[in-house]
Amino acid sequence: MARKPGSRREFLKLAALSGVSAGMLAGVARGDEPAGGEKATPATRVPRRILGATGESIPILLLGCAQRFNPKYDKILHRAFAAGVDYLDTALAYEDGWSHRTIAPFIKQIGDRGKLWITSKGPGRGGTVAAYTRELDECLAQLETDYLDLYFMHALDDLRFLDPPFLKMGEKMKASGKTRYFGFSCHGKNVVGLLEKAAKSGGIDVIMFAYNFGEYGNLELNRAIDACVKAGIGLIAMKTQKSVPADQEQVVRFRSRNFTLPQAKLKAVWADERITAAVSHINNTRKLRENVAAARSPVALSMDEFQQLQRLATVTAPVSCRGCAEICESRVDAPVAIADTLRFLMYHDAYGEPDKARRLYRALPEPARRADGVDFSRAAAACPRGIDIAARMRRAQRVLATT
Ligand code: SF4
């Protein structure tokens, strides 16, 4: 049954969120998904939006490819494509190149490169123009393709990468035909500064950044998003689930007739008209069906559902690091990597990826992992999420340093 979505004014009142629209009208999401493998008709494909000033139409749901696919025939890739999820988001670093290498056969199976949008990312090892340029070639070689649709500088956290040498590099890459568009991804550190600088500097077509329902009240971030939209920069959201340990997530029991909690989190991002699309780490067909159903559903989140998400964001804030390392790490008299450590702890506690979490944690230099004998009090006092940083660092040491 149709129901009236909340008005823009109500949403703004609710969470100081600018740009939330009351977009869609009626239908159901749960139980409305196409059977896996079902050939999608145009009517059942996920909706599309225009990616900033590029003018390109892309699906609102993007396939996160930080995984190794089945090179012979991968169900996730093919079923996603059939549902209209024809945008693959990968990176040189994903699965040590195996994401690229196992996407390459899929490109051949589709048989028409033009039917796929492929974004990849170079880590800029060494932080130079030469490194990014070399890495673009590595991406193309591993993917066995002549061009990318979009090339990102991966996980930027330093504003100097938006200085003229790197912007000229982007222009040169586009002129060479090796990528159609250029931009960057950023995970948490200096996100606001990076967005603001990109809006002023020009030369950036698209930005992918961490954005979810937990950021609705973040006025600084909302202003930076507005500036990017005004500058014609296409915006893609990642980390839309704001994952926290399961026991924390259940403190607020999410109730909805229409959506599961992961679906509602995606809908909350899509409700923001400024965001073109959300990338989702879809690593099984059940999740694919759930995500596609949410994307296709014309039902908007109700005010009650928004409020439940707001409560969830508030309750889980103390265990949900948003990666803004520029705030806390400068307030500790030791070279500790707080944001990275808490991210790896999230992989352990919320993603169910303990091996990956331990491997990444142990790869940090010993001083970056220190928890004992370090004074975190100034950092904790400044943390916008109110995280007990000392306690979380000690927990990371306890669960991630062990074999
Ligand atoms: S601990 Fe707090 S200040 Fe530090 S990165 Fe996480 S959310 Fe930001």
C-alpha cells in the first residue's frame, strides 16, 4: 500500500540533514526481489542516476569488488549485471590483484566492454605522479582492458594530492584515453577538507567517500557535499552500513514492514539526492537479492524508520569510528594509528573477518599499535563519537595481536 514519505522539511528537522528528498512512492521491498539468475526486464532493473557533470547514467547500486570472483562463471557478477548493476568498483589493492584478474574473464564473457562501467584505484605507492601513472597501467594490464571508466587515487587523506601536479596528471590520463574520468576515494581522514578543496580546485570528476545514516547531523560534511554538488562533482557513497558489532546493533531493534536493516541503511543514503549511488560489498547472492530489492523498491523510508536509524547511530557511536584521524592522532604524543587500528577492529568485530583484521593489524609498525603507556585522554575528549579510545586500542591489542 502506498504511504506518504516524510517531507524534506521534516527530515531536516529530524537530523539536520540537507538534501534528503521524499522521493519514492509505493510498493514493497522485502519479498519482492527477483529470483537469482532471473533475466531482468528494463522494468526490473535497478534505477539509475546521473553522475554529476559527467552526465553519465549509472545504477544507484554499485558492485563492490574487494573479492576474488569465480573466473569461469561468477554468479554474483552475472546476476548483478542482469539486474542492471553494471558498475564494478575495484582497486589494484583488492585481493592482491585477484579482484582485477578475476574480473577480466567476466569482461570477456559479457563480450562488450561498453556495457560495463569499471572504476579502479591506484594506491599511489610513494605518493608521486609517477606511481599513480604506473598503477593505472597495472590496472589495465590486470583487467585486460584498454581503458577504465573512472580512475581514483585510492584512500586519499592528504590535501596535497589535490595540488596542480596531481590534477594535471588526471587531465593527462584522460587525454591518453586510459581513463574516461578521474577522481579519488577517501575513507575518513580529512574528508571534509578534501571535498572542500576538490570543489574549489576543479579537475576532479567524481569522489567516493564514506557516508551513511550516522553522518546526517554532520553539518561540516553536509556543507562540503553541497559545495561538491555545486561544482558538478559526482558523489558516490561507500561504507553505507556503518557496521558495528552485532550485539550493539541489536540494542535498537529495527522494526519495519518493508525493509531489513541493511536495506534501510541503503535507502537512507539514496534518500539524499546529492548522492548518485552507493557501493555495496556484495559477496553472496542472498545479499545481492536483498540489495537489488531495496534499490528497486519505490517505497521511501518512513519518518519512523529514519528515527530508528538516528537512534541506532546515537547508541552505536561509541563503538563506531568514522576514521577522522586528523582529530585524534594529533592529540597523542606517540605515533599511534588510531583510525587504522579501530578499522581493523571493526573487521574483526562487525565484518566477521578476523584473519584479515589480524593480518592488517600485525602489518602496522609496532609503535603504531601501542596501547599501554600512551595517554589517549586528549584524543578521546576531542573524538566526535565519544569513543573510549584507550579501551578500544587495548581491545585491539588483546584480540588482534594473538594468533
Ligand atoms: S577515534 Fe574518534 S576522532 Fe579518532 S578517528 Fe575514530 S571517530 Fe575520529
